[in-house]
Amino acid sequence: MLDEAVQYAKGDLLVFTDATTRFRPGTMQSLLAPFNDPLVGCSAGRLAYAHRRADGAGLHDTFRSIEDLVRSSEAAFGYVPSVSGALHAMRRDLYRSARADATRDLLDPAQVVALGRRVAFDPDCVADEIGPTTAAESIRSRARMTLRGLTALPTALVMLTGAGRWVAVWQLVSHKLLRWLLWIPAGLAWLSHFAIALVDPAWVLLFVLHSALWAASVTGALLAVRGVGGGVASAIGFPVLTLVPMALATIDWCRGRRAALWQTDRASDPS
């Protein structure tokens, strides 16, 4: 459907957003300003989320701040592995069609860089987004986005390796793939700690503490999913609320499942 919409679009620049995204005054100007440089093929901004208590209140804000800092640093190399699908633009002549179950967030910057252009990121280019209002919705959203990202990853890697953009390949793998697979070393760390505690009593107390922290996070996540405990439960359950959907998405991807259609159960903006 997006490919069909692009066919009807006019002009040299394409702007992508979501139905629930609200541009602030000056957002469009900031988003398009980088195209004054002919080497820039894609431009991206950042989203400010409202009603994000489902993800752990301040923890989510901290996570997003770090993410924006990383993207700003990556942009210095001319590539950002993942742009916001709700706030990015690209030159029309660089747009390439893609399968419906792959996210444009990864594919658009990859194909721009593979074609010899740069990706710009402006942290001061901001749009407002509602975001998940419940922990259960947050889990579904993260799982869907991760699954679509994993689906697009092979295509993005083929584009970048084919163009010899090895720094970009490293950026994509380290920023996205290793994050999506973080649940594996987290689980192996617990299993390794358990194995060490079995043979060395000196490690038992630390293992109990390690397990207690995970148990607290699981409890917080379960309470948050049930709508109990508010932001406190979501904050305590933040590690589990973050890692579990990525694990579920990875397993689904390995089983051949894909998420072709964008679906949301976000609440309407109360304003």
C-alpha cells in the first residue's frame, strides 16, 4: 500500500509519518532542511511520547535520550541504522519498493546509504506520538516492531554489503541485531551463574540476589500487564517488559512468522 501511495505522490521529497503522529510548529522545516546538502538522501527526527507510563515512566525517557544520543553519533558517519517510521523523509529517486512485512525504518536508510548518499538525524526535529498506554500493548508493539525489523534485516545487510559500506554494516548489527538478541546473553548469564553456584558455595548468595532481581522484574511485569501497580510496577518490570517481546519476536521469526500489516490498539488521544 505504501508503494502505491508513493506512485501518486508528487515532488522530489517524500515525507513519512503515522496517523497518530502530530508535527510541532517547525517540525517539517527541520526535517527537510538537511536536503539542502545534495549528499543527504534521508533525514530523520525524533518522537516525544505521551502516556508512556506503560514502559516504566522515567526509565523509558532515559532510554529514549540515550537512543537519540547514539543516533546523533551514528549520523556523524552518514548512516543511522533505524529511523522513525513516523518522522523521516527521503529523496523520491532513492525510494525502492519493499515487501510488506519488512519495516521501512531499516530499509530506507540502508538503501539511501547503499546508493551513495547520507542519512541525517536532527534531535531538535520533534513530533509528538501517543505511545502505548498499557504494558500489554507495549509488549505487543515491541514484539511487532522487532519481528518486522528482523524481517527487513537480511535485505538491509545485502544492500550495505553489496555497496561495501562496512562501517554501516557494523552500525546496523551492533545497534539493532545485538539489541534484539540481548535476551540470549541475559538468559545465559543467569544459567552460568546457576552452574557456578552449584560447584562453588561462595557464589550462592550472589546467585540468590541475581535471581531475586529477576523475580522482582517478572513480578513487576506481571502486575503491570494486569494493570496493577501503575508506573512503579512498570519500572520494576522494565527489563522483562523489554526483553520478553524481543525474545518472542525472535522465536516467531525463526518459525517463519511475519507481521505484514501494521495493527494497533492504541487509545485515542484524549485531547
